[in-house]
Amino acid sequence: MANIHSERIAALRQFMKKADVAAVIIPQADPHLSEYLASHWQARRWFSGFGGSAGDLVVTADDARLWTDSRYFLQAADQLKGSGIELMKDGLAETPAIADWLAATLRKGDTVGVDGLLFSAPALKNLGDTLAAKGIGLNCHFDVVSPLWNDRPALPDSKIYVHNIAYAGERAADKISRILDFAAANGAQSTFISALDEIAWTLNIRCDDVRHTPVATAYLYLSPTARILFIDGAKLTPETMAYLSGEGVATAPYPTAPKFLSELPADEKVLVEPAHTSGAVMDILGSKAVTVKFSPAARFKACKNNVQLEGIRNAMTRDGVALVHSFMEIERRLADGTPTTELDIAEILRRHRSAGENWRDESFGTIAGYGPHGAIVHYEADAESSSTLRPEGLLLVDSGAQYLDGTTDITRTVALGIPTAMEKADFTLVMKGHIALATMMFPDDTRGAQLDAIARQFLWRNGLSYLHGTGHGVGHFLGVHEGPQSIRLNYVDYPLQPGMITSDEPGLYRSGVHGIRCENLVLTHEVLRNEFGTFLAFETLTMFPFDRNLFDLDIMSADEIAWVDGYHATVRQRLTPFLDADAAAWLADRTRPLKD
């Protein structure tokens, strides 16, 4: 049965036919190659109905397919019903890459249309080379969104505001100097930054253009003689203009950035990171571009300074206090028989967090998955899907907050009744991996892929696994996901370094049964120097207990039990001074030794 999305696909096909384009790719992307998008750029969602943060839609004259990763397999399968779009499970051995599928599907002489603003230069080159080998053309200037999306939201016009140095710990002018020094060391006179979080970090500005991520839609050009923020003038106030001027930054209209770049002197060398710069911008720069794998802003931003680290520790304490009150309320409602849904969980968490100092927003939409919904890795309940909790089974809650002094991200899996043997075994295997990673000491220059198996080993020994990464970088009052570091199976060539905040979140998902994920944020820090080199380890930042009822002590070592007891003792010590008597008693009970 047809739905609105199948009708939109039909209109798209008519548009393609008139333009003599055999296939079109609509990515989940904006011109800044962001992970999370303002509503203006949600074209893939508008055409397909799929709401995940990752995934690309491919449409031909008689076929439509959507590629997305394992986090969204279950969600996409549900949301694509009735659209005529087939789900392609990206990352599985049997799933071809988009370019390979198009090369095998289309005929010689056909043309694929894309908007070059929405693809990185490496992605466009890979796509073009694969297609060209089969005699298929690539049109990088094919915009299907503007002609067909008649009620498309406007570009966001939220006002920017200054992120106070009391939280940022470093002036924008000093950051700019560091970035330009890096550019000069790499043979460039200037740099052009497209990534919104890098711009926000560099200039110590924040905005509300993207849901849960405090960034502004802009570009930034930096050179020894000119520092220009390309931004819609409606987003500026007299205060922010004065601030930017004080940091040596001028402003220009957002749409003028491409023309500005095209008029730069022919001999100027501009440092860019291709993976976070659109192919359209790279084409404008041409031979002027000096490329690096990771931009200086991304490198510097990932390593938090002492002011930021003090802030995130304080934010974690406030977050833990809010979580205590939230889970107390959830337990009380269940005990009283008050109907409580997954949507209610999100509201409860938001209410208690927003009562705390320095709170600004959630850091992402709360994932509250009860029972089978917990197996949907990035599930977000809506009015239609929201389940009512019962005093049985598992509840997975992945949530976080944006505070002026830090970004939080925590996942807890709790039993709502007496846990089954399988629930306890699954949970404990996940926690064994979590603990193994949290307690790992490793030499500097270690990449995340070298640590990833540490968290998976106990699952693997039992023929179990999970498909998502084990750890992602986390910003400071910025993106809840950031690089360049990560802990995952696929190799990312950037080491973990002191000052980086990364998640530790192994999981296990049984489709139709339950999902388990145990997540803390950890700080990389130096612990030892000797004749064998410098060694690093993790400090756990998140402050909230795990569910004692879910541990199977029979499959835990003495060291693992001691780690849980020690962590719980730290949580109790940190949070108790900020709790009333009832909340302190609740926390004391939830942080008792596991063998008590």
C-alpha cells in the first residue's frame, strides 16, 4: 500500500527522467558533513521516512534502497514499511557498497546524480572512479531537493552566544594562533573550516541550530591577515559582534563563502581536511588545497584542558544527582502501579536534569527501550511506539545532557523485576568487557582498534557480539559524538591521547527479546613512564551505579567484583553530599558491595 514517501519517490523518478539521470543518491548530510542535521537538510528523511542519523537513499527508475548501519537495522526496517524502499544492511559482508551496487545495476552511458555539497571529496572520487570503470557518468551538480521539497524549512536563524572562557579555558584568539601555526608547519598560509563543531570550539561560540548539538551554521576562514566567519547576519547580536571583533574575527554573509574562496590568490595554500570538506568546496580550491587527514581544530578540540576537565567532573556529579532522582521516581511509579511509558522515562530524565545548574539541553534524544525495544540500538520512542513498563524484563536507558561545563552520555540497563538467568548472564558478560576496557593500561600511540577486542572478548568466547563501536569521542558542551579518536573494530589511524574523553559502551542485543548496554565516559590520562615508554589509562568520569541485581557473581573474577564495588563506593562518596536523606539512602542501597 502506497504512503506519502512512496509518492515522493514517484515524483523524484519523474524529475530524474526529465533530466535523463538514471540514479540519484540522497545522503544524510549537509554542506558541513555533520552527523546531526538542522531540519533544512533532512532531505533523506523527507523522501524515505527513515529518521536515523546515518544512512543514504539510492533511487533508480525502478528500484529504491536505503543503506544504513547496524545501529538502525530494526528501526529502518520498521520505518520503511510501505515506502517501497528496500533496506540494505551496511557493514555486513553480503551488502555491497553503494558505488559497487550502482556499477553493477546501471548500464554503460547512464548518469548518476548527486549534490556535490553533500559529499566529501574522497567520497565523490571513490564514487566517480567506480562508476567510470563501468562507463557510467557522475553529475555532481544535481539538486533534487529544492525543486521537489516545496515546504522545506528555512535555514536556521538561531542567535549565536559566547561560550564563556570560565568554561572553555582558552581564548579564541589563542586557539586561532595554534591552528595557524599547525597550518604553517604543513605548508599552508591559511585554513578553511567547514565542520560546525570545530568552528564553535575555535571561536568559543555556541548556537541552537541543530537539535541537542549547540552549533551554528557557518564557515570559518583563518589566515594571518584575515579571520572571517561566514554566517547569516540575522544570527548575530551587537554583543556577539563585539565579542568576535575583540578576538580579531570579521563576519561575512554565509552564502558568500564559495565566491570568497574562488577569489583567493592563486598561490595561496589553504589547509583543509577532505573528509569534513564538501567536494564542491574542494573543487573551488583546486590546487590551492593542502590536505591533512585530521584538521588541527579536531586534534586540539579532542584533548580537553584543565578547566574543561574540572567542568566535566562537576557536570558528571550534577548529572549523577539528577539520575538518582530520576530512577527513584521511575521505581516509585512502578511500585505504585502508575502507568509509565518509554516516553515518560525521557520526560522524567529531562525534568530532573533541567533543574540542575548550567543545564542547557539533552545531548541527544533519550533512548528508553523496554524489553524488545532495547534491542533497537538507537531506538527513540514516539507516541505510536512507546511501550508501557511492567514489573518484569529489562529497561535500557541511554541518555545525556548538555551543560555549559560539559557534555554527558550514559547508558544503564536495569531489571524491572526478578532477572532471569539469561538476563544476568548477558548483562555480566557485557560488564566484564566494560570493566576490562576501563581498567586497561596501554602505551601511548595506541589506536582504538587495538583496544576494541578487550571489551568484546567475553562475548566472543560465548559466541556473542555486537556490531556498533565500543567507544566514541565526546565533546565539551558540543557534539556527543566527536573524533578523531574512536574505539571500534575498523581501524581509525589516530591515537588515544591524554585529555580525550571517550565512551566505554559494549552491548548485546537479542532481537525481539532485550538489549543491554553499559556505558560510562572515560578520560585518557598518563599513568607511567619507564624504560619501555609512556603508558596511559582511563579515569572513569560518569557517576551513577550499575544495577546490582543483574550481576552473576559466579562468572565474575575477584578483581571484577572489586572494581564494581570500588566504582560504586566512589559514586556514593561523590553524590551523597548533594542528596537529601531519602536519596542518600536509596544510593547507599544501590551501591552496597556485590556480595553484601
